[in-house]
Amino acid sequence: MKVFKLSDMTLGWFVGDFSPAVFRTKEAEVAVKTYVSGTLEKRHLHKVASEITLILSGRARMNEAIYESGDILLIEPGEDTDFEALTDVTTVVVKVPSVAGDKYEC
């Protein structure tokens, strides 16, 4: 068994076709991301990957809608979104497939 620390990963990403990674694969990316209340992410889209975001804890606004703990969002290729942490928020994010550079600001 190998043991890793999330704090050693880049921005919470620990599975995917990048380094460092606990498991390197082109099939998917996985992250656990934490945000403090008020954090904003610019509107962006992915041209290739689908992104699944689970709001594990807290409340966030994406595309003017409010989501909370337990909500799961599927963002398909070409769909854009922004992100605002309304409280401290923890998310689990899965992107399929893992494609370097597949994030485009709108």
C-alpha cells in the first residue's frame, strides 16, 4: 500500500494525466477541492471533458443557481459555468477524460 497526502497534490487533483498524481491515467481526473466563503472561479468550459461536481459540504452558486450539500452537477463539453462559494465549500470533481489544457475561460 502506498500512502499520499492531498496537501501534496496540486489544487486538490489527485487522479489524472498530470503530476503529481496518486494514479496517473488519461481516462479521468478526480479532485477534492475546498473553497473559503467568497471564493470565485471565472466562467469556463471544457471542449472535450465532461465534468461532474458533487457539492460535498456547503453552498455554492453556479450559473445563477444555488447548490448545496448532496447536489451533483453534470456539465457537458461546451457548457460553460462559473463558481462562487457562498459558504465554505468542499467539492468532489470528476472529469472524463483527462485532457491537458481542456479549460477555456469565457
